[in-house]
Amino acid sequence: MEQPRTNIRNIAIIAHVDHGKTTLVDGLLKQAHTFRDNQQITERVMDSNDLERERGMTILAKNTSVVFNEIKINIVDTPGHADFGGEVERVMNMVDGVLLLVDAAEGPMPQTRFVLRKALEMGHKAIVVINKVDRKDAQPEDTLNKTFDLFIELGASDDQTNFPIIYANALTQQAGITADLTADYQPLYEAIIQHIPSPKVDADAPLQMLVANQTYDDYKGIIAIGRIFAGKIKIGQDIARIDLHGRVTMSKVRYLFVYQGLQRVEVDEAEAGEIIALAGIEDITIGDTIADKENPVALPPIRVEAPTVRMTFGVNTSPLSGREGTWGSSRKIRERLYNELKNNVALRVEDTDKADTFIVSGRGELHLGILIETMRREGYEFQVSRPEVIYRKGEAGETLEPFEETHIEVAEAHTGTVIEMLGNRRGLMINMVNGGDGSIYLTYVVPTRGLLGFRQQFLTATQGTGVVNTLFHDYLPMAGTIPERSQGSLVAWEAGTATAFAIRNSEERGYLFIEPGTEVYEGMVIGQHQRPGDLSVNICKKKQLTNVRAARAEILVSLTPARRMSLDECVEYLAEDELLEVTPQSLRIRKRILNSDARGKITSSKKKEYEAEAA
């Protein structure tokens, strides 16, 4: 018989990027005396991944816990970006309620919509926390009204729309039931205890646990994380593992942990309602059910939305391959990609007819970009193609493509330019609001195909002041042709070392990506042409000196600083006939066909085909 387990609460925290979610968790941990008084604590302690700290965003879902009035609160920190929705969808299986954190000045944002919708669909109760009430431009009441409208728009039930409200300042670790904050987070703790339901469990029923996450330990192997929905589990217990295909495998629990603060603490036994971690079960994966060996009944598997974007990963075939990376063989790259599937449930990997090339599909450019950067830091060397969308067939056999709901904040002076850009990319405007402070808020539905490579052009057009957020909308009929990149590339004509003299001459042709002394090879992209079409340049040409000129004349050439491209910018820049060479030390854009003559012949043949079709 199910009964509420009153000494536990399981919650997830939802927030848009940079609304203070991880800072709030820091404060909850500190005020619950999770750390020693003399312990040195890093800011944003839950963002333990280097990439999370650099980008200022949560990428991986993580578990922690605090104790308030002898009640244990298990907290799951969720990603705030829709590209990591796979993390969100599996986290919602472990919790009974959510904290929705909203910036008092910005209000609910696009990424908030995605995660909140998932929580409401699962029937979870929400507590709304309006953060940063100390901001000069804070409008708590307006933010509250917008949040209520969002709940209605997402189809929340009457009980879900009757949400409790807490005001907070995460930096000073204060909260209150009004904008007049108390000295600590006690009102927030009390709201969690009062409004988040206790897990209803049957401790005497056969064991059922759903694996929602996993990590790896060098000594204990794969550690599976999930919530016990029924029964009890003990160290040494014989259990049944039911995989996604319904196959049952017998195993034994060798290690059992619960969360205390940021630590996994080994215990002998755990009961239903608790979030646990266990190790010693071979080949366990996310979505598996741990069940009683005498009565193995599977729980509903975790449903994850299908990927919308894909790109190829392959062995680096450039003339400079093998110099900077530790792992570069097709076997190692394939092994790493398939290992990623164990943790990254929203990712897909497929072999191709080429042994050295693999198709990797994800939820967006950022989702795939994080994987590329992670592999790069692990010492892998490889090359990737330009992202492309994944099409589907409709019921009538028509071709469907993914569309994104795109939210844009832009200065009034740049509105016309942005509207024109999105119009060219087949975007459909569904809302336009004047913020009254010189900002215009635009909402569009745009084909994902039209947003590939859009972000960098958008930032350039808005002089770096525009903000764009996207959210998957739906698969809809094809929107028609979308213009490709309007500018070509400057391509190295021969192998060698770039000289200041050659770079100075090439600056008239466009923007350079390299500096003097950079080693280049034939077919390597060294800059962006200012006109359509590619242009091959001799970037290694030296100035011919005579005894009349001083030898230092070569050094005194004044150059425009090279444009430094980040990984995301490189991926956005790629054209269909280009690849990105990724190594632990370098990012190099190159042509698929390196030889200039061979590339020219293919271009000429394509041109003749187009002329023949037009005729």
C-alpha cells in the first residue's frame, strides 16, 4: 500500500541561462551547513565541468541534497538550454516538484518555457522564485504576471497555476514571501517542505528503480543514478536488470550510495522515494529498470525527443594531421562517440559506408559543439562537417523539416535589419513588442535550416547587442530555398608559412583568420572573402628584397589583427564544401578537396549543370 514518505522531498530547479540558478543552489548548500566552517568553497560549486564554468551555463544535470528540520531535500540542478533537453527529460522522472527561478527584471525566458513545459506535462507542482529583486530595473509584479501567463499558455492545471511565490536575492542568500527579504533562505526551505509533495511509495512492494543518469568511477566502474519507486535495495542484493528492449539480466548490487550535500555516501540499504547511486552492475544504461529478481517488472522508459541536427565526425585527413592530438584513429573516435551514448541520451551515432566517418545527430548546434569541445580537450583529433537538419516524411509523403521558435531582443535601430535577415531565411513573425526602453522583442517561427550560421551574422548586424534564443517548435512542410552564405572564403594556394607581406596584400580581399608565421597547407581556409565565391591566394609569398632596402622592411608591415574564431563561430562559418579540423591546440577550416585544380574542375562542372538546368 502506497504511503507518503514525509522525511524526503525531491525537487528540480528550472531557470533560464544566467538567472541565478547555480548561485541559489550554492546558498542552499551553505545555509544547510553542508560545508565545514573553514572549508574553501568555489563559486557556482554545482558547475563542476570546465565548460560550464567558462560558458556560465549548466550543461549536465547533477544531484545534491540538504537537510532542513530533519527533512532531506534532494535537489537536481537542470540545464537551462533547450539543446540539452535530453538531460531535462530524464531528470523529471526523479522528482515530485520544481523550483522555477525567474529574473525579476527579465521575466520568464524561452529556455524556461521548454523545461517548465516538461515539468507541467508530468504533473509536477511548481514553486516560483523571483530572483534578483535588488536590480535597479527589477519589476517583480510584472514578472509575476508574465509567469502566470506562461503557465496558462503551457496548459497548466488549476492546481499548478495556484503556485506559491518566493522572492529572493541569490547573491546575498536571502528570501521572503514578499519583496522585503528576510536574513536567510528559511522562507524558501519552508515553501519546499509545505508545497512540494512527499514521494508516495510502497516500501513492501517488489523493487523498482529507473536509471535516469550515470557517471563513471575509475575503481567502481559505471555508477547508475536514479530514484527508487517501490521496495527496498541492499548491498549484496540479487536484482534483475531490464533493458530498453525488455531483456532481463540477473546481477548483484556491490556498492550503494545516497547523496549528502555534494558527496555520495555509501549506505547498506535504501528505501523507496530516495534518489540513489549504485555500482557493480555491468552494461547498465540510462532507461534501464532495476527490479526484484523474483518479480521483474519494468518501469516506463525515458522518452527523449528525436535529434533535429546532424554532422559528420571523421578522421583528420589534412596534411598537418597527427601532430597535435593523442587519439586520431577511426577506432578511437568511434569508441569515444559510442561511449558518449551511455550518458547523452539525446545523441545519436551512426556508422557510414566509410570506415573513417560517422554521422552524429543532436538537438542543436550547441549540443554538438559541446561534444566537439569535450573530445578536443580529451586529446582527440578529428574533422567535422557543417551541421545540417534532419528531415522527416509526413503522413501524405511530403517532406517535413524542423522549425524553431525564435525569440529576439534587439535595439530599435537594428530592428529593420533583423526583420530583413529573418525574412530571407523564411522566418514567420508571430509577435512584436516594444519594450519601451529602446528594445524591440520579436518572436518568429524559423526553419532550423535558416538558423544554421545565423547567430554570428545576427551579432555582427546588431553590433553585438542583440540577444537570440531558440526553442524547438515542430516539424512542418519545407519552407523553400534559403540563401547560402553570401561571402566566399580566402583559400591558401600552396603549403608553407604565412608571411606578413602576403597577409598585407590579402587584407584588401577580406578578413584574415591567421597571423604571420602560421603554417598553412593548400586548400586551408585562411580568411573570409569580401565577395561571393572563393579566392585562392598565395599567403606564403615573400617580399623580394635588394641590397638597397633594409632587411627589416618586411617586419615593419602594419597589419590588421587576425579575426580569432571560437569553436562555435567556426562551426557556424562552414560552407557545404568545407570541413573543420579540430585538434587539442588548433581549429582549422579547410576545403573538402584540397587541390586547387581539382576543386576548380568540380566548380566548373557544377556551373555547367546549373546552366543546363536553367536552359
